[in-house]
Amino acid sequence: MTQHHHPLTVPIPRTTDVKLGSLLEPSWFKMPVAARASARVVKSLISEYDSGSQDEVKEMEKKARFYVSASPTGKSVIIGVFDTGIAPQHPSFNDNGMPSPPVKWKGRCEFNVTTYSDVVAGLDAAIDDGVDVISMSFGLVVSPPLYDDYVAVGAYSAMKKGIFVSCSAGNGGPGNGSVINGAPWILTIGASTTDRKISAVPVLDNGAEFEGESAFQSTNFSRKLLPIVKGNACESLNTSDVKKSDILPTTNVGYSDGQMIINYTKSTSTPVATILFKGMRTGNKNAPTVAYFSSRGPSMQSRGILKPDIIGPGVNILAAWTTPVGGAITSATAVSLTFNILSGTSMSCPHLAGVAALLKSAHPNWSPAAIKSAIMTTADYINPGII
């Protein structure tokens, strides 16, 4: 721990009775205290991180030279991406206008990497290739002990070499103990909503309006009226009947709003509704909120610490999408086939890897622990006081 970080400890008088075993791992401390505790003392031990409040941080930001002279761009920082696959011909990976790779880059891109042994070998290769940050958007379904977790072991080796490792927390939520990749030396990232959405508002004939979302806007389809009921089947649609035919405008609403819409359709013999497409809207006061699918703690691997460490944008993210095998990308298919709206901690993990790269660019000498600390202690609190 450097002089720039405050220890997460609370001074305890030697005469105080404290039940330490219920708070920390026994191997973490040696203190001559009794085995009993008072509620007053225990309450003082379970405290927030020893960091400034958001108001204090904002005041510090106003001071001269708090920020570097120019915003960091991540230049010269190398991010190694581990995922289930990459399409190198995708427009997102077009390097036109980009500078040449840093001179310290000694490696190459590897494809078709899927097995555990490949991942371990990939981590070793990333270390040898000289990457600065590793982003890993996958993990085991059930977290094994750390000594049996190939991600944790490989990430530890990377951390010892000064490489920052970010991993997705998993999509097994909202159940307790569902978090994966919970090693202390990994930045474990959950998924959150964002304050922007592509709005598609359903308006019923009775005047009721509901907030909805849709990737389609009014320019994506013709104004020709299309029946939403085929024959006598109103709750199912055979995909073979509509495959490559017409685009059906739809919107996604919340459960309670959906129930109100269903009740309306049952209340009249001629239900009528209109979808108003309003484009991208920002300013959702409820965002960011932890996504329902985002895995929760406590970590079964590291029970003495809180996991996940942080949340990042992971709901309805415009992301690169693979094209059909052997299919050529043309101007007509560039948008429809190469991008998709995706959700998951696999989306939030690269966001935080990018933040780590910016910090590494601004502070090349910072250790992975310092970068992790900076990310966590300067993030906004969500629902403070619950823990």
C-alpha cells in the first residue's frame, strides 16, 4: 500500500472486546483482543471506504493542475481482448487514420481461441507481448477455488507483471453469490443501465402512453398497414411465414406497462394503438441501475472482500455483430448485419478496460492496484448506505 492510499482499518483500543473473526479472515491480522464484541464497536468497524465524498472530490477537481494538461487518449497503451471470437474484417476494427502500434508491441492477433488451455496460453502470450490492459468477457459458470480457476491464476501472473486485468462479473443474477471472476487482483465488473435509450412510445386509443424502447425507427419500414394476427393465431408467429418478408414495428415496455396494455386489449373489441418513434433520448433519472441479470455477490472465491467491484454500461449497447460466414460486407448490409443491440457484463467489461487504459496513459507508472483504486474510489455511489 503506497502513501497515496488510506488503509481500510479502524483504530481499536486494546481494552475493547471485538469479535474479529466475524469480520475479517483470521490470517489477515494479529491483535490481542477478546472474542466477544459489543454492537456499538462492531457498528463502527463496518464503515464506508476511507475516501472523500463526491462534493470533496468535485472541490479537488477545481484546483489547478488536478487534471493533466491534455485529456488522455490512451495512446501507446495496448489492450489485450479475450472473448469468444472476433471478426477482423468488421468495420469496428478498421484502422484507417489510426497510428501505428506502439513499438513495445511484440505480438499478433490470435483467432479461434475457445478452450481453457487456449485461454491460459493466451494470457501467457499477452504477458510476453507486452500488453498493458487485459479485458476478459467470459468466465466459468460456477466459481471454483482460486487455485483451480484458470482465469484467476492467469490474471495473477499478469498482475505481477504490472498488467491490469478486467473481467465480467457474469450474467447469473439477481441471485446472491452468483458473481464469477472474483479474485481480489481482478477488477470484477457488473452491468448497469445507461441514461439514454432509443424511444418508441406506444399510445393507446384511450390516450394512455407508455415509455418503450425499440432499435427500429419510422424510417426503417414502410407505412403499409400490416396485420399482427395471422388467421386465428394471435400469440404465436411462425418464423418461416415471415422470414425475410416485412419488418414488424414493435416496442419493448416494462412488465407493469405491458400488463396495462394487455388489459386494454381485453377491454374493447377494437383495440387501437400507435407507436411514436422519438429517436434517442437522454436523462433517465433512474440510471444507472444495476441490471437484473448482472451477477451479485458475495464472492464464493473471496469471501473477505466485496464483489463485484464496480458496474459499467452493459444494457442495450450498440455493439459489433458478426456477418454470415463468407458473406461480404456491402453498403446495403453494413448497418443491418454488422451491429446489434446487446446486453450483458460482456458489454460492461470493455468499457472499464478502456477507462483503465486512459488512466494508464495519463499515469504510466501506476500499478494495477493503483488504477483499480482510482476507478473504484472516484466512481459515483449508487444507493449509498445499503451495505
